[in-house]
Amino acid sequence: MPKQISKSTQQFVDIEEIKDGVVILKNGGLRRVLMVAGLNFDLKSEEEQSSIIFAYQNFLNSLDFSTQIIIHSRKLNIESYLEKLAEKEEIETNELLKNQISEYRQFINSFVAENEIMTKTFFVIIPYDISQIPKGGQKAFQLLKSGGQMVSQNQPINQTLEEKIRQLDQRTDQTLQGLAQIGLRAVPLNDEELIELFYNLYNPSAKKKGLEIAKETNG
């Protein structure tokens, strides 16, 4: 019986590399990931809610490319927070404050034991894939020639990486402006943040700190 060859996890991941804040896929496509700050829609007035909905509709209608909107829910790890409370309790000289810290730490412990604390992070994925000559297009497309050879339908149009990144950057700017008009602040993730994001996605049980950019976005 032939011995099975074990495959590494990387063979099942579509990512070729991450460079300059761009996720480069194995098929040549590019992705940029924006982290978006949330807003509490329920706390807005009826007039503000209508304005937000209208701005969101305008944003979607303004896009001439597809995007992905992802909500990532993850159980919040507060062990480091509890450790810091224990440290403060240890060094606190005021007995009243010391007791208050102790009671607060015990309350947090018991609350977390009975309730899972979840954190939600919002992402918008901006794609740019290899341009292709569409099927059933005009005769002008069908009659295109390259070096005297007929160009077949659905043949990829050659583009350098720099050209593709330039197109992706234009889409990113358009998306950022559209989100800003809704009142949402968004920031593109850099290489380190992208690596941490995908590590967390592919290792959901691992204890990893949250993206530092979240503090900046929600600030």
C-alpha cells in the first residue's frame, strides 16, 4: 500500500505572500484588508439612522467592484487583565483600595465563568483580480491580436504587479472615502497586522492578543 505523503497546511492556504499591506494570492489576485470601527446604530436618533442607511446605500451603489464585509467574533481573553489587577492589588498600600480591587477582580472572575465575553471586529476586503477579456464580448475584443495571433476569450490581460497594486490602491481610496461618508473610520492593515489576523483565523484556539490597530480605530 503506497505511503501517503503528508501535506503542509500552507498548501491549503491560497496566500502566496503578504507584502506592503497587500495579500498576494497564488492565482495572482490581490487583496487589501481594512479594519472598520463599528458604531452603535440603536443609540442613534431616527433621523441619524435614516441618514446612515442612505449613506450606506450610496456607498454600495458607488462601487463598480465586489467587496467582502466580514464580522469576526472571538472569545475575549482577559487573563492578562486579571493578572494586572492582581499585581495592582499586591502593591496597593491603601487597604480600602486594596479591598475594592480584590472584590472587583473576584466579580470579573465569576462573571467570566458564567458568561462568555465576545469581541467583534469588522473588516472590509478589497479585491483586485487579473483582468480578463469577457465571454461574448464585442467583436473588437474577439478580434484582438497579439504578435499576429488571435487572442482567445477569457485570456488574462498581462499586468505587472505594480500596475495591479495601483488599481487596488484606487479601489482602497474609493472605499475609504465611502466609509468616511457613512461616519465609519477604517484603516488598512499592515504586514504584521495581516499576519496576526490570519494566524488567529487559522488558529482559533490560540491565545493571541487583539490587533493593536483596534485601539486606534475605536479611539
